[in-house]
Amino acid sequence: MNTNIFVQNGIKSEHKAWALVALLVPALLMGAAIYNLNTMPTINAVKSSDSPVAKIAPVTPVPVLPDMAALEQAVFAEFIEAGFLKTRHQKIKVKPGATLSNLLEKAGIDRREAARAIAVLSGTYNLRQLRAGQILNLTLEETGAASNKKNASFHLVGLTTKPDVTRTIFLERTHDGQFSARELVMDLERGLTRASGAIEASLYVDGLGAGASDAVISSFAQLFAYSVDFQRGIRPGDRFDMVYEDFRDERGASIKSGNLIFAMLAPRGKARAYYRFETPDGEVGYYNEDGQSAKRFLMKTPVKGARISSGFGRRRHPVLGYTRAHKGTDFAAVRGTPILAAGNGVVERSSRYGSYGNYIRIRHANGYKTAYAHLSGYGRNIKKGRRVTQGQIIGYVGATGRVTGAHLHYEVLKNNRQVNPMTVKVPTGRKLKAAELKLFAIEKARIDALIETARPGGMASRTLATAG
């Protein structure tokens, strides 16, 4: 019963407008007819001797039925233009931690109507995938319940959003006040693109110049973060090669990038190449030609796009002013840059810790621990006792504690003693077994053949720019 009342209320303003039209249109038509009758020219009285025939002016006829319908439509259009049926469009940018329910309520939509809309939308789109920065386009209709614009109340007429470049989600209110949702998916063809070149400025700058996307460069850097020190291990002229999936529309324009399937980096002239391979047990990883995983027990660089500002060893403390042992590696990065867990483990501490400021310590296997200091904030659900996986975001770069600027202080501990994170020898990752090596050899040969047919990255980026 409450739902029916709500639906009726939901279209109350629409009924009022139509009722007003129903009253005014006949009145206007009647007025037009009376006007025509009153303005008809009269027959001039003449003497029979002057003229045998009376002169009668032509009479403008009353509009026929089709013209009356057109007039009604015109009047209704004027009502809309005049604002009797008020609609507005609103663009909302999703903020971190926001929910669709909160966003709709802030837009002035009744909580019960928002709940009905969300229930229908969730059948088409997983609302857990709603991310910060995503744009929601709302079409709203004023209910007329509020006396001022600040507290105006609205009905939700429609909502659209694009979770990614290939999908558009639509929510629409039907004539009976209910909602319907649908998804439009762009039909794309998968291809391969190759971005290669030499590092002169940085991997990021030169990778973009070769046509690779941010996402591909990030995957490439994370793959080599286990074994390469990008700050001191890379020199001008070191070569790189990235072959990755890209998805193209019917015109051949690249719309988005996919998985990295081949990666090669030659720091100081020593090439390291890895191929993407899924093992029979379903684990996807990257392996060299001998079947050794690119992964290591711990990552050397747990923060993306950072430079080493201070290494392990004795140094003059920037705050205290005297020389003392520096038992970790400092990575200079912009405040808010994500910090990654260097390996799988359990959070041992996640709290304020003296001069370290906001601090996280993770316990790994084989007597290893890693510590992360001076954070501006913690990752979602990063608390003592929580299990984390390698590469998971655990916090964000900051300047808390005894520091002079934003950076990450990173430590590796072996049996509770700090060791140099850049030189410590940690266990390697998975090594493929004999049966797995045979399957890997087949996949490697297939990828090698595909590399030769991959489209150059520069062409893909130019096509994407042309496609807008």
C-alpha cells in the first residue's frame, strides 16, 4: 500500500501539469471560436436598387480536429518551456568512500525512491565497482514539495554512467513510476601492440613516447620491481620492449589496453625477458625462457614512480643534524602516492610509532618483515592481524613523524635486524616443473610469433588520438 502511494506521489506533478493543459487547451480553443464569430464581417444593408446581390466577406473557419491536436501539442510544449514541468541535469563526480545511496540523497531524491532505483540498477551493474572519479549523469524532476531551491526535492528521471570506455549503464523511470536498467557494451576486437625503445629520460616518459598506456607501463614496472632498482640500476640507452593486448573498434582505433603478454628490459645491457603464462592449476604469472618466475619473495620497490632519496647506511640526519645509521631506504614521492605490500604476509602493526609517524609492519615467511613509515594514511582494512598480498595497497606516502618532506621510509628486517632492502638476497618465485615447461614452451613459441605481427605502439596511439 505504501509503495502504491509513493508511486502516485512520484507522478503527482505530472498529473497536475496534464490537468492544467486539459483545462486550458479547450478554453483557448473556445476563445478562438468565439473570437472568430465576433469578428465575422456583417452583411452590408444595401438598397435593392443599388445591387441585386449582397457582398459577404469570407469567414475564417474554426480549426478542424487535426489542427486542434497540433495546437494542443504546441500549448503543452509552451508549458514545458515555461517551467510547469521542471527538469534539470546534474553531473556528479564520485568521491572516495561515497555510495550511490548517499549521492542520490544529496541530490535531493527521497530515500525510498533512491532505494528502489538502486535495487533495479544493481541487477545490471555491480555497485561495488563504483569507483572514485567516476561520473554520474542524473536527470531530475522537481516535485514541488520544497519552498526554496536549496531544499528542493526531486524525482529521479534517469541516470547514466560509464564504468569504463567500453560500457555505458542506463537507468530510466518508466511511465508508471517504476525503473528499468540496461547496459550498452561496445563491440571490440582484440589485437596486439608493441611499444619498444630506449630509456633516455625515464621508463614512464619514454614508454609513453613509444605509445604505451599508463596501465601498461605500470604493469611493466611492477613486473621488474622484484629485481631491478629503477633509481640506480637503469642508465640512458637501456632498452625496453612491451607487447600487450589492445582492444579496437570497427574503425581499428585503439579503445583500451589489455594484458601485458611479453616484457623485456635490458638494464646495463643485460636483457631480461618474461612471457605471460597460465599454469594448469590456473595461476597466471610471468616466466623467463627457463621457466623461472619474475616474482620474488619481496619487491625491491614498494612504491610506484618514486626515486631513492636516501639509501641504507650512515648519513647526516636532516632533522637532528648529526650522523647516524639509516636503517632503511627512503623513496621520495608525491604525498598520497600508493604504497604496496612488498610481499604476502600478516600486518603486525598499523598505528602511530614515535618518530616514524604513521607506521605499518608486515610479517612474512622465513623470518622476514617489512616496515613502512611516515604514511599520510592507511589502506582499506589495513589493521593488526589482517592478511595482505604482494602488491596490495596498504597506505599512502606522507610526511608524518620526524621528517622534512613527503617520502616513504622502507625497511626490510631479517630475524628482527634491519638489512639493506636493495641488496638483500631473498628467495625467488615459482619454478615451472617438467610437465609445465612443455606447455610453457608451446605458449612461448606462440607469443614469439605474435610479436612479429604486433602493431607498432606509435601507430596505435595516433589512431586513438584520431578517434578522440
